[in-house]
Amino acid sequence: MPQKYAAGNWKMNGLVTDLTEVLEIDKGVADLACQTVICLPATLIYAADGDPRQTVEIGGQYCHPAASGAHTGDISAEMLAEAGASYVITGHSERRTDHGETDADVRAQTEAAWRAGLVAILCIGETLDQREAGETLSVLMSQIDGSLPEGATAENTILAYEPVWAIGTGKVATPDQVAEVHDALREKLGPEMSLLYGGSVKAANAAELFALTNVDGALVGGASLKAADFVPIAKALSES
């Protein structure tokens, strides 16, 4: 059975004082039957690694493909690992859109994550125009073919389906839409890789999403910033 993951993405939010929320999340998920990961801004990873956590793992949100070099403002997978990260997000649609990252870029970042011993949380997703044109599955499969390197396993990669039109919009894909995509992903990627859904996941809709056969957890944005919002999502996953 695939591992269940409740993963949070803080995006460009949070100062050191906000790490108390990670500790509160840690307390809230201590006895749950799922792995909890919080992907923090790079400035917070080292500070979080020094906190007395028992359960929550820490991740980064991006890594440059190179281990070092003349790349002003970037951060390598090795730097993230040294700071205390065990996971890193690759291919998030906000990176693909805001920074023009291509499938080839995402593939190289994912390989860099593996090189540094990090688990990659690789994101794919279609735009609203692509969905309305009936292109969802072809777009997603193309992204996987271009972004997922050879050698991907359940131990080094988690796949997150995040429809671009549902991220931070309050819109959530219907259960039928999520099931169609996740069933296709399972057929393509095999029985062991964890498949997460992301896109305006909240406590109110989590149980319905986690009841779907091939949904192994969630990549949560805004609702991961506060323990009071995130812990109920993790509990819903644990109970699914």
C-alpha cells in the first residue's frame, strides 16, 4: 500500500516566530497513521530542524539542478539537506508559471533532489483552458513523461496532482474529476507510489477526497499555515 502523506506548502509565508505552528502541528499529528511534511521557505528550514519535533518532517519548495555555482539567489538540494530538509517540492505550477520552468527543468531538479538524498514531491496539473478543452489527461501524462526521471520509485518520489485552476482559488475538483485523474495516474505509475491531491484542500472537503481509492493524501497550501486548519486534514487522512 502506498504511504499516506499530509504535506503542507507554506509558499512565501512565515517568519521564525511562526514556527510555533509547526510545533503545534507536530503535537496534533503525533499518533496519526500518516506521514506529515511541512515544506517551508528556505530561511526557516534550519531553525525548524532545531525544534523538538517528533513526527513532522521538513521540506523545501524548490532546488536548483546544480550542487553549487554562479546562480545568484538560488539554493541547491544539498543546501536544503544540510539545513535539515528531507523533502523538496519540484514542478509546482507557481514555479512553472512565475519562473518559466519547463518539464526539462523539473526533471533536472528532481534528479538533483535524489542526488542529495531528498524525496521529491513532483507536481503536475492542468489549466482551466486545458480542462475545458478535454485535454486534462493528455497534459498530465505529457508532464509526467517530461518531468519524471527514470529511476523514480515510491521511496524517492511522491506525485502531487494540483489542477492549476484550483490552487488558492477556493475551487476544488469534484470527486469524479479527482478519481478520473488519480486512477489514470495509478495505472501509469504503478501500485506503490503515493499520489496526492492539491488545490484548496480544507478540513471541510478532506474526508471526501481521501475516501477516493487512489488518493493517498494531500499537498495543502494556505490551510497548512495554521495547526488548527491543518491538523484536521491530517486526521481525516489518518482515518481514511
